[in-house]
Amino acid sequence: MEVIAIQKSALDGMKKELKALLEMTENATKKYTSIFKEEKWLDNQEVCLMMNITKRTLQTYKDKGLLPYSKLNRKNYYKLSDIQALLEAGQPYNTNNNGFTDE
């Protein structure tokens, strides 16, 4: 085990900087927390499991505009209410033509 000694003033300075960083982080996330508290958001994997579809099918739903999504830090999120609405409307497959309906 290695012991490193530093001056008390340096330690106090680091504490102040960490507190300031924590405050900045909390202030930056305040405007987003209300959005995520209002509604449950799901990622790709959760949506695929919930709808029993593949990632490719989910991508097709997005490409066709059937399922709205939001992107945050290169990751897609979907509102639970949008997924429920799509499920209630029925799967967007048109089994007679073996493809998707044009909307």
C-alpha cells in the first residue's frame, strides 16, 4: 500500500472543485429529470423484448415512422405510451402482402 501526503490546503482546494463540479452536474441535469419522471422511457432492447420483435424490425418501424424515438448520447429511447399505442393498434405488419402498410 502506498501512502501519499498532500498539504491540507491542496486537499481543501480539491474538495471545493469537486463540490463545484457536483453542483454543475446537478444543475445541468435538472432540466432533463422532469422529462424522464413524467413518462417511462425504454431503450432498444427493452422495446424488442416488450414487442417480441427483432432489432431489425424495430429499425424498420423507426424508418417507416411507425414508432417515434428520441436519441440521447447515441442511444435511442422510446416512450412507453408510444409503444402501447402501437401495440393497441395492432402489429403494423400486413400479412397478406408480406410487408408493411404504407401510411
